[in-house]
Amino acid sequence: MKMQKKKVLITDDEPNIVRVVAARLQAHNYEVICAYDGEEALERIAEAMPDIILLDIMLPKMDGFEVCRRIRAEEATKHIPIILFSAKTQEEDKRKGREVEADAYIAKPFDPQRLIDTIALLINAPRA
Amino acid sequence: MKHFNFKLKRTRIGTRLILAFLIMASVGAGIGFVSSFELDRILDPLTSDIPQSLAGIKRTYHLDLLAQKIRHYDQILTEAAREFIYTGDRQYKYRYKEFEPRLETVIREAIEKGDVQDKKIFLDLRRSKALFVDIEYRAIRSVDESRMDEAKTILEGSDYWNLKREYRKTLDAYVERRGREYGDSLNFTSMKVDSLVAETYQLVQRSKETVFKFSMLAILVAVLLGVFITRTILKPIYELRRGAEFIGKGNLHHRIQIHSEDEIGNLAQTFNEMTQKLGEFYTGLESKVQEKTHELAKKVEESQNQNRALERTKEAMMNILEDLEHARLEAENGKAKYQAILSSIGDGMIATDANGCIMMVNAQAELMLGFESRSMVGKNIGAAYLLENEHQEKIAVPDRPVYQAIERRKKIASTAIYVRKDGTRFPAAVTVSPVVRNDKIIGAIEIFRDISKEKEIDRMKTEFISTVSHELRTPLTVVREGVSLVLDKILGPVTGGQTEFLSISLKEIDRLGRIINNLLDISKIESGKVDLKRGFINLTEAADDVIAGFTALAKNQGLELRKKYSSDSIPIYADKDKLIEVFTNLLGNALKFTEKGAVEISIVDEPAAVVCSVKDSGRGISEEDLKRVFGKFQQFGASPKGREKGTGLGLSIAKGIVELHQGRISVDSKFGEGTCFSFRLPKQTPKEVFSEHLTRLLRESVNDRSPIMLLSLQIPGDLTGMAEPAAERDLFGKIEDFIRAYADTFQGETLREGNAFYMLFPGIDRKESEALIKKLSTDLEEHFKPPSEEESGTFTFMLRDVHYPEDGSTGEELISSLRAA
């Protein structure tokens, strides 16, 4: 039986970042869904139910923290692992990330291997 | 027609205009078509008939010219022959011989050019010419043989003259025939031209008529269209304008009579509706105006009554004031001196009496608040102007700093939002001091300073750091991942040469990333935005960690790596990660610029400080470079091959970190002999660091308005019920770790004093603190509850909290109220 591809939602307002990350993930055999602002991310999550979410913090319309909070508040989506993905490395943001129950924080520019490892780890060991 | 009109009413104006233009255009095209057809008819005769007849005339003329030549040459020959015979002059013989061939040529040409009839005539002519030329030659020969008489007989003979006559007759016959033909040809041509002119004239006349008719038709169509457009488009617009004029003059009952169903019809309808509403509104307004006028009249009457009463009161006041004036003048001299001082103060200042009633306002306060001094003096300060807290809520009068200072009999320092007369706001740092005389409060002085600029600069600084990091890292992320994707062969095969250069690019991209990070670190350090995470650390351990990381590199370079510690354990209260960064920068530099010899790390424990140094036997730094060594982007000499390029920021970061620890860093170097960097960290006790931190936070909070919470956790040592002191020590250690981790989450600072822990939480006000304290106490109970009944005794603790600015405005005040609580 063929294994179903795992779905990753990439959310970033910078289309070029979405593009390069998508290329990497597709090469690692993930199905990629893209969103370019916070509201779009929530729409994509509702319709496609990704297995993991990669979430930029500074997003138009609704920031990553708020998106994260809403995913956790929703019964249907609260189990989905979330990786915050931001060019800001300030401690304050990491703390806020923990507060809204994100599972990991990866700083940009990122190490591709670390991204792939984190995704694999979180997908295989989902939240309780 | 009527039916047609009805239909048009429903057509849109645009369609109507397009239809009109289409009709005009087709009439124009018709005129053009008819004109070109007429012109074609005029051109026909000009191109075929006339050239034909002209060709006939031309040929006739040419043959006629030949006939004339033939006659002329013949005369010459006849004369020449006779002259020779009668005079014997040879010249005539030669003349004859010259012209005889010419005559022959001309006749032959005429034969060629002529038509059938002409040919026959000229052939006859040639035959008779041959005969008489033969006779003439005979005569000439006779003269040559000196038989003059014979020659004369020949030329006078009837044969000869008959020939001549016949010859000339033939020629005349030709001329006559040709002349007739010439005339005919000419006649025909002129006839043709005449008829042509007549015909053309007629045609032009007819064309003129046709074009004229069409033009008249066009004008008629244009007029009709004009009338039509005016009737259906302009007239309604005119109607609308007239209606608007009517309404403008106040006739609100006028209605426009346009019932077409096009846009103008709609407009008219809307217009009528608007007029109706306007009328209704106007009627309402009128009745309201009447109502108000009535009310106003009533009020005027009332106030006149009041004025009379006031007038009487004023008179009484004037009498009192006159008495007071005398006393005031005496006080004036002394007061003026203070007024001058007070008005020159750059901060706003308001003085009140013990009840909070304003006595004096300086010029700066007037300027800042927008109220005039005389409108404030005498009023209660709570009524004179509004104060708000950071959530834009009004601060109640008893909570205002002036009343707090009077009530608590001490100086209050706080921040508040001041509301100006025009409703605008500004944040201010405010200090209120009570004025005490003979142990009795007689008033208070409020001094306030606009801090919006300071807040704005602070905000901009933070925002700049955050924006720069985001804006630089985002494109860098795309570039780095793009290069990585190619290098990882995800996008297809890559050649060896490409791999080489892509790897170089990736290294440089990472270097750029490090530069950005370092720059941000420096700007954070310089703007005081770094919080050290201090703890008791063993400095030799931190140094050993760094040395371990460099051992392999030193070995590869053939360098000896030595360490010299004054003792194995040198404790210091500092941020371990940050000091590791300092050692890493210094050791990395030393190894990079040393080719042979040794690099030595030493740590010396002194009574008041710890002195660390990193010494190498490298190329050294020249004296002039030494001054700039801690500057940003200072790089001296090329990096050795194969080594990661530096960012030029490592030493300035090291300097920043050492100074955050209240330490000093210095460098000593001899060019060619080696370099020694050393830094000195003062031994600060946790208490010193804690109170320093508290003082700094309080200083910042004055400008920042942010609240601070100070929390204490007391664990009565003997109440843990633990028999073993070691076990108890262990428990305290665990609690300390827990507390530290907890405080770190909130950028808090922790201090342990025996059985007591103190925690400092910036930015948390009393409201937020409740949930936080509750969670902390549940977590503590859960974590440190004795695991079983056997380890009897209970784990008890006490949590207390005090808050800035409510419970005190200085460090000592806060701590003492925490102890007292």
C-alpha cells in the first residue's frame, strides 16, 4: 500500500521564501500547501487539514501568534504541530511562542537540515 | 412619427448620439461617392478620343513637310541643269550631283511613311523623276563633251517638259489630297475638343447639382438631428436647470415635468424627490428655529437678572480687594524674585495648598497644558486639568500624585498622561513633594516633564533593531535557501566547478548572517537592551568549555594551547553564555593570527575581581591599530587561508559584554612578538547585582511607565521537616533552579538570601500578577511536595508581592515594604 504524503502548510508573506521552502519540502516528499497571510492560513487549514504548520510571525492581516492561538483554540486543529518561523530572534518572540503553545521556533536564515529534522520529529511524535 | 418618437424616449442618450453621428457619416460618404462617379465620367473623353486625332494631324504634317522638300529639291535640280548648260560653270554640275541623291532619299522616305494612297502617288513621282533625271544627265554629259547645242536641244525638248509637268502635277495632286485630309483631321479634332468642352461643362454642371442636392440633404438631416437632440436631451436639461433655479429661489413646491425613461428622466425624478425632502426638512427647521428663538429670549432675560445680582456682588468684592491691594504691594517685592526663578524652570510646576487648591502655575506649565495661569489658580487641582493612566482611564482625584503626596506625607515619583486644554495628551514624568512647615503639611509642589520624545526615541530604537533584523534576514533567507537547494542537487545535477563556487557563496552568506547578528548584538548592548542571565558559575569551567572547542584547531596549526588558573574553582556571579562568547572571540582571534608558538589562557582570582587574559605569540598589532582594535568592522591583516572569515565585530561585542558585567577589557601588544587581551570582572554579590538591576529598572520605568512587581518567596528552613541538612540543601538548590527558570521566562531577575528568594518582574502590574502568583504557588506545591508520607513534615512557603509605583517609588522603599508585608 502506498503511503499517503504528509501535508505541510507554509505561511509567509514573502512569496520567495514560500517558494524555496516548498522546493525543499517537495524534494523530501511532502505535499506543500501555501498561504501568504494569517487569514489565508486559517482558511487553508480548515480546508486541507495539514499535518504540520510552518508559520511566519510578521504576517499581514493577522500575525503568527494570533493564528497559532486560533489553531489551538479549535478542537479540530489543536493537535497540529506548529513551527514558528521568523526572522526575528528576540527572546521576547520565543517566549510569546511558548505562550501560544507553538512546538518549535526556527530562526531565519535557517539551516535546511534542522528544518527537515524538526518537521520529521514533530510529524512522527504528535502532540498529546 | 409619433410612434417613432415614443420609441426614442426609451433609447439611452448615448445610443441616440451614436445614431445621429452614424446618419451624418453616411450622408458624407454618399456625397463623396457621387462626386467621384461624376469625375470619372469627365475623364473618359480626355483619355481616348483626343490623342487619336492628334496623332493623325501629326502624320499629315510630316508628309507635307516631305512634299515641300521634294518640290524644293526638284526646282534646285532643274535650275542647276539649265545654268550648267547655258553657262558651262562647273559649280552647277556639282550642285546637281549633290542634290540628285537627296531628292531620291526624300521621295523614298515619303513612300515609307505614307498610307496606301500616298505610296502610289510617290511611286509614280519616283518613276517620272527617274525619267527626267536621266534626260538631265544626258544634257550634262553633252556639255561635258562640248556639244552645247545638243544639250540645249535636250532640255528645251517637249519630252523633257512633259515629264516635268507630269511630275509636278503628281506632286500637286498629292498636296491637294493631303491638304484635304489635314483639314479633315483638324476639323475632327477641334470638333472633338468642342464637344468635349461642352460635355464636360454639362457634366460639371450636373455634378454640381448632384453634390448641391446631397449637401442640402445633409444640412436638412443635421438640422433635423439638432432639433431632435435639443428636444430629447438639452430641453430636459434646461428644464432641470430652470427647476433648480426655482428651488434656489425658495420655491420648494416646484416639480420638474420630465417623464422620459432615460437618465435625465431618472435625474428629474431624483431631483423631484430631493426637492420634496428639502421641503419637508425646511418646514421642520423653521419650526425648530422658532422654538429656539423663543428659548433664547427667555434665557437672555434670565441672565440679565443674574447679571444684576453679580454686579452687586462685584461691588462688595471690590471693596474687599482694595483693602487687600495694600497688603499685596508689600508682598510683591519678595514674590517677584521667586516668580522669576519659577518661570525660568524648564519643567512644568504647579503649587497647591494642603487641600490641593492651586496657588501658583509657572509659565512652562501654562505652555504645556494650554491653560492660562489665572484660569487655574484658585481651582482644585483635580478640577483644573485631567490626568490619565496608560490605559487612557481617568485617574481619580484621591489617587492623583498631589493628594497621594499630601496624604502619605512623602515625595511621589510617577508617570501619567496629561490632558491639555484642547484635549490632546502627552506622557509626563511627575514628581510631587509635600511642603512641610513646623511638622504640618501646608501644600505640595507638582513638577512634570514631557517625556513623549524620550519614549518615541526609545520606541524607535527598539523598532529599528527589530525592523533591520527582519528586513535583512528575509532576503538572506531566500538567497541562502536558493543556493542550498542548488548545492543539495534538489533542482538537478551540479558540476564540480559549480559546487565549488556555490559552497563559497554559502560560506559568505553565512558570514553575512553572522555580521547581521553581531551588529544587532552590539546595538542591543549599546542601547541597554540586553538582560544578563546571571548565576553563580565557575569561570574555569566556562574557559575549559571554550578551550575544548579549539583543541583540534590548535593541533592542526601546530600550536600549543596552555591554561593557567590560580585555582580550579573560581566562582563568579555572571552570565555564563555571554562570557563564553567573550572567551571564544578572544581565543579564536589569537589562533587565527598566530603561526607558531603558544596561546595561553589565564584566570586569576583576586580579592575584589577576577582577571582573565588570552595571550598569543603571533604577529602582534601595530601601535596605531591598537587604538582601533575594539572598534566596529576593524580587521587587521588577511585571515589565513581556509579559515572562516571574521565579521570584524567580535572584539566590540566582547568589550560590550565585559562592560555589561561592570568590567574592563584592555589589550597589550608588541608588533612581531605577540598580543595579550585581558579583562577584569568585578566580583559582584547577587545582592549588589539585584539592587543594581532594581535601580536600573526603576530608572527606566520613570520614562517607560511600565509597572514592576517584586515577589518574595520565604521557605522557613526548619519547617521542611527534613532530617538531613544535605537533603535540605539539595531541595533548596532545586527550588532555586525552578525559580530562576520561572523568572527567566519573564526576563525577571532572581536573588537568593538564605531561605528567601526575591524575584523581579518588569512590566507586570498588580492585575496581571494575581494569575502569575497563583500559578507559581500551584507549580511549587506540585513540584516540591514530599513524595511519600514517610518523609513527614509539610512543605510550606510564603509568597508576597509589592508593586511599583503603588507601593513605593525607590528600591529601598519597595524592599522595605516587602519585608514589612
